Amino acid sequence: MKTFTSIMILVAAFLAVFWASAFNLVRNLLGAQVDLLPALVVYASLSTGLTTVSLLALAGGLWFDSLSANPLGVSVLPLFVVGLVIYVIRELILRDQVYAQLVLGFAASAAIPVLNLVLLLTLGHDPLLGWGTLWQWVVMSVGGAIATPVVFVVFEWLHRAFTHNHAPETSFRSDREIRRGR
């Protein structure tokens, strides 16, 4: 089941990056594109192991950078750092609560662009910054917050659709003797 979940998360990351680059409806309406990778990082950090979080950060970051103006590989570290922080404290998080999913999605979607910006400035690049950047950051953060519970619902549906339920165990032991009669 862990392998299935890891594969589905990587497929979802590929589709999320493709969706962000191919469909411009949200970008044209709001002036910013919602990034779904932070929502996937939140789900992977709360539901899978560190290997899947690392694979998602590496593959998702490289896919995202290959279709954006970012230098190749600059998005990997922010995705991994946010995923690692959530993974470390996941025992303290109520992962099934929609409120917790919204807050984590908002925090991850707000932190990853800021970490990307800090990394770009540290590496000596000169990104375009202005008041529009603040609007884009707010749209990305709110959009990521809304997308995170949707990601949880979609993956729970996929688990129900593609995995089998375990047979319930009986409360009677098999070596127990049953007395019949009066």
C-alpha cells in the first residue's frame, strides 16, 4: 500500500505541475497561479514516509523548475524543508481534521514561495518583486489552503477505490472449545 501511495503522489505531482503550466484560467482570473505541490507535500508528510517526501520534493521541484523561469533545482530544497518539518511534528497534528489541513496547507503554500525567494536572492538572482508579488503570494497561500483538504479527500477516495479492506477478525479464538448441549 505504501508503494501505491508513493506512486500516486508522484503521478499527482506530475499532473499538478502540468496543470499549472498548461491551464491559464486561474492565472487569468486571479493574476496568480495556484501551486498544488505544497498541498501534496502536506499530504505526503502526514501520510507516508520520509522517502516519499524526499522523492516528491526532488521530482516535483525539478518538474516545476523545468517549466518555470526558476533555475533548475531551486524549488527542491524549499519543498523538502517544509515536508521535513511537517514530517517531524506529524504525531502532534490531527491529520483528519479539515481545520488542521487548511492551516497546514496555508502555512506550506506561504512558506515555500518565501523560501524560494530567499534562495534565489542568496544565489544572486534578481527576481521581479513588487506589490503584485504580495498579491500573488496571498493568492497562492489561500489557494493552497483550499487545495489541501481536497487532496486529502481525493487520496482517501483513491485508497478506497484501489485497495482492499482487511477482513475483520472474529472475537472467538480458533482453539476454543464450545460446549453444546444442556
